[in-house]
Amino acid sequence: MSQLAQMQEAAGEAVSLLKALSHPDRLILLCQLSQGEFCVGELEENLDIHQPSLSQQLGILRQEGLVETRRDGKQMYYRIASDNALAILQILYSRFCPKTDEESV
């Protein structure tokens, strides 16, 4: 594969990731999931994103390969599956998320 083809492929992957991150609800979901695995009910309660929007956004994140699921009885758990997404989320967190008193010390 030529260097140009590699760059084009990488650019396509980056564009797909950035598109997925460009929706506020998806970005907030991924920020929450960067802290660990959560079930759908916890995500709904913690983030104030309600059905059917929550399911739609989680479906898009799963389709894009950014999250993985695990079923435990009736509960569906989500976690981040993409190292690239996690790396970008860490940068976004450091640049845009408010610092708590503990972090600013």
C-alpha cells in the first residue's frame, strides 16, 4: 500500500471517529464510559439522556466500533472499545472539562 493510500485510509478513520464524537449526547456518553463500564439504566440516570435517544446514540457508537456490550441477565452494559476514541477523550477532558478543587491543587 502506498504512503498516500495509507494516509487516505487513516484520514477516513479519523473522520469517522470525529463524526461520531460530534454529537453532544454521544460525546457525553463516551466521556461517561471513559470512566468505566455502565449499564443502560445508569447512563440514563447519570446523564439525563432518555429513551429512545439513548438507545439510538448507543447504537451508533456500537455500529462505529467505539463501544462494546456485555449482557448480564436483563441488563446491557457498555464500555469503550476504541483506544483511539479513549485517547481523544482524554485530550478533550484535559482541555474542556472543568477542574474540581482537588484537581487544581
